[in-house]
Amino acid sequence: MKYKLLSAAAVGAAVFAFGASAASATTLEDVKAKGFVQCGVNTGLAGFAAPDASGNWSGFDVDFCRAVSAAIFGDANKVKFTPLSAANRFPALQSGEVDVLARNTTWTINRDTALGLNFRFINYYDGQGFMVRKSLNVKSALELSGASVCVQSGTTTELNLADYFKANNLQYNPVVFEKLDEVNAAYDSGRCDVYTTDQSGLYSLRLTLKNPDEHMILPEIISKEPLAPAVRQGDDQWFDIVSWVGYAMINAEEFGITQANVDEMKNSPNPDIKRFLGVEADTKIGTDLGLTNDWAYNVVKNVGNYGEVFEKNIGQGSPLKIARGLNALWNKGGIQYAPPVR
């Protein structure tokens, strides 16, 4: 197949046509037929997607994949994970190797159009930052002129890095690797002075270094990095399912519905909550998606609401201890906001 000869940036119309054709069979039907969701995730990023010694995956993005499984099957465990590098993540989705990509991927116009992909639900508002050794004695990215910078290829990070240093008339020496573990090893061994990637990734990666306390994350955020799951263009039903699973998790947090109280909340007098959980007789929130009307209930019951998943994996209940910040609900000082389920 000629796809294997093309880079992610050069796939273009041929792969888009293939993706649309493959999707015409309906991804939901294919997923139901094989009995699981195939989810593309990071090769290993603490808090977001990482396997343990037994090959069991956990993390913020992993739980989103599990939520999609719960919405479809009523079971969060009917999902398989495909670890993908930054370079091969898009071809894997375009070719149909995975059904959904949940791999801390930035939503950009090029990816949304030229690659034949669709993004919508932003599950993490991020921005690119810099990590340095404390011994470098710098307090700002503006002090990094002449530094060597470790960066992963095939990412928006490379372009942002070049733009930032050019705009501020700074010189730098890029040290580029395709695989994340190669970038990590290079920085940890001292081959470069600086590590740049999404700030959330820096918090994760710092935990894996030989001496985490010897490193610090600089205050500058140099880009907007809205991280979102992606699907192939051409299958609106599957696009809607993946999007609304994310929106359901946000709405559940706003309603105060948790894993622990979701059964009790079925008895709520609030008609919005009753509709959301699929207990109103005339609700069609599931059938219009091609799912059962209790799909949102299954998501919360099996995985949890957005806040629960955030806190457990990357928030205050995790080793990363990332503050909610922009990822707090819109009525709690952040910008996470979901359309109503009605």
C-alpha cells in the first residue's frame, strides 16, 4: 500500500479519500463487530498514557479511551491500546489501524484539514514550556540564547521552538529525536541544556529523570496547545460519539455526578440530570448516537467524570500534582465548557 511510503505531512488527498471510504462502513459497526475499541496512545507518558510492568495501561488519555468503550459496550475494558510515536500517530489513524487517537495531540488547522482528521472535544488546554537543570541558573526562557534544546520531531513543538527563538532574537542548537524515550534519555544524560514540549508533558517527564529535584520548569508558556482526541473524517456518527463522550464527562462534573453517586442521582428531580442519565422515558440522547440511552451513565459509572479522571491521573491525587488552571470548569475559574445534553 502506498501509504507506507508517505510521511504524515505528505499524506494529503489520497489518504483522506481512503479514510473517508473506510469510515463509510461506519466505525461504530466495525467496533461492535470486533468487540473492542482500538485506541492510539502515547508510547509512555506518566499520567497520560503508560503501561505498567504487566502491560496494563493507565492515564488521563487512557481513561478517555475506556470511557468510549463504556459508552458503546457498557464495559470500560473493551479497548485495546496501540502505542504510537509522534511521527506515526497520524498514519495509524488515517489507515484505520486505530479507531481513535487519544495521544496528547494539538488541534491545528493543518491537522484538521490537510490530514483528513477531525478534532472537537478539547480534553486538555496546554501550552509549550521549557525545563532546565537548576544548575544552569536561569529564571526565564529569554536567558536561553546559545543553549542546546532537546525536542521531538514530527510535533508542533519544533515549529513553536523555532518561532520563539527567532522572534526574540535568540540562538539555539536543536537536538532532535523521533522517539520520546530518545529525547528523554538525551536530556537526562546532559546532551542538551533544555527540554521543550507541552508543559503537562514536562511535569510527567520530570518524574522519570534520575534526579527530578535537580530540574525546574520555567514560567514561560510560548504557545496554545489545545489537546484533543482525533478521528478520521467521513464518519459523522463516530465523530459525534467520541466528542460527546468527552462532553458527557464535563457535564457530569458540572452536575455533581460521580462514580460514587451516579446510581443515587438517577432519582434526582432535576430533569436535565434524569435526561443525561437516560432515565426519562422519552429521551433519545443515546439512540440518536446509535447507542443505548444509558451511555452517559455507563461512562460515569465505569470511568468517572472529567474532574475525577483529571485529579486521579494528573491532578492533586497524582504524583504530577498539576493544577486545574484553564482545565477547571467554566464556572470554577477555567474554560472547560460542554454543550447541554438535551
